[in-house]
Amino acid sequence: MARTGITYEQVATAADALVGQGEKPSIQRIREQLGTGSPNTIHRHLKAWRATQAPAERRAARLPDELAAALAEELERQAAAARAEAEADALEAQHSADELSATGEQLEEQVEELSAQVEALESERDRVTGERDEARSAVAEFRERVRELEAQRDDARQQLAEARNRVTTLEEQRDEAHQARLEAQREAKTADQGRTEAERRLAIAETRTEAAQQQAEERAKALDAERQARRDDAQAHRQTLVEQREEYRERLAAMEKQLQDAQQRAQAAEKGQTKAMVRVEALAARMEALEGEKADRQRQRRGEEQPGLPFDEAP
């Protein structure tokens, strides 16, 4: 949002207040009176205010036309040169300030883009963390299945022990014992096959789980490293932005100082013009006095040449 500048009414009010206090209105004093305002804007309004003030009455000077024209032309040339230099300095300072403002806005946009990238990386990290949690849940399910298979294996072993006990008890009955032994062997074989299959499935599940967990951890580490790098870049950009802002502020302060110097030179030129006009008026008064003295001497000389006539009747 553009900043609202000071108005002519504010500058005119401050100038009237300074005049009422017996002080001469100037750019610095009006700026102190208002507490804000661009020196260029204050100068423009102050110049307009001065144009509205009633000029001081001056005694008309009788100068030769050529001398008066030459003096007026020289004074106008010096004043125009001072004004042109001050305006050029002010335009250059304003242009530099606009460039510094545009550069600052571009750096702010870069910082916002880096912040958006950091947020995207954090979102990706959360997604990978969710996948890792899902993998851990799958590992827990596989382990539960392994525990169930181990319980079945223990049951099979218990059954095998019971069968062997029956074989020992029925050892005297050969046929029945032989049949029982064969049956027990079959049961043991089946149990061993189930145990082998369970162990194979467990090994496969553990291998897959470890691979998924390792991959998830590697991706999480890579994302953390990249996020840290992004944060370091963002920090470096912020530091660079701070340094450039300080540099721009120093340059802007220097330009404002140059602008104030230019305005002071312009004021000095105006003061020089005023002094020159005073000297011209004094010279005119002096010439008028000399012409009066010369006329008196001429009248006195004519009175001496015609002593018979009164002084007032001398031709």
C-alpha cells in the first residue's frame, strides 16, 4: 500500500507557526515540526507557500537598463543552475529509492518460495513416516503369525511325545505298536513340514520387513538432509536479505543526505540572489545620492556665476 504524503496545508500551517514564533521557515524546521515528510515534498509545498506571501516593499532602484538587465540575467542564470542541479539530484535519489524498493520485494518473494519448499519437504517427510509406521504394523502382524505357528509347532511336538509314549506303552503288542509308530512318524513328518513352511514364511516376511524398514529409514534420512539443506539456504538468503537491506538503507540515507545538500545549495543560491538584490538597491541609492549632489553643485555653480540673482531664480 502506497504511503500518503504530507499535504500543502500541513506545510503551510507549520510555516505560519514558525513565522509566528519569530523563526524563518526551512525544510528541516518544518520536518521537525511535522515529525515526518519527504524533504522534496516539503520543498515543493514550501516554495508554493512562499509564492503566496506578500513580497516586502522595496525602494525602486534607478539603474541603467543594460546594468539592470545584465544583473537580472546573471542572477536568474545562477538560480536556474542551482534549481536544475537540486532537481537532478532529487530525481536521481528518487530513482535509486524505487530500485531499492523493487529489489527488496524480489528478495521477499524468494524467501516466500523457499518457505513453501520447506513446507512441501516437511509434508513429504510426514508421508514417509506414515509409510514407515504401516511397515512396522505389518512386521507386528507377521510376528504374531510366527507366534501362532510356533504354538502349532509346540502342539505338534507335544503330540509327538504323546505318540512316543504310547509306542513305549504298547511295545508288547507289536502290531499295534508298529501301527502306532508309523502313525506317529507320519504325524511328526507332517509337523516338521508345517514347521519348515512356517519358518520359510517367517524368513520371507522378516526379509521383506527389514527391506521396507531400511528403505523407509533411508528415504527419511534423505528427506531430513534435504530439508536441512533447504533450511540452510533459506537462512543464508535471509541473512543476505538482511545485509542487503542494511546496505540499501545506508545508500538511501546517503542519497537523502545528497538531496539535503542540494536543497541547501539551492537555498544558498536564493540567499545569494537576495544579497545581490540588496547590493543593487544600495548601489542605486548611492547613485541617486551622487546625482543629487551633482545637481546641487551645478546649481551652486550657476549661482556663483550670476551673483545678482537669488538662488531660487537661477536658470
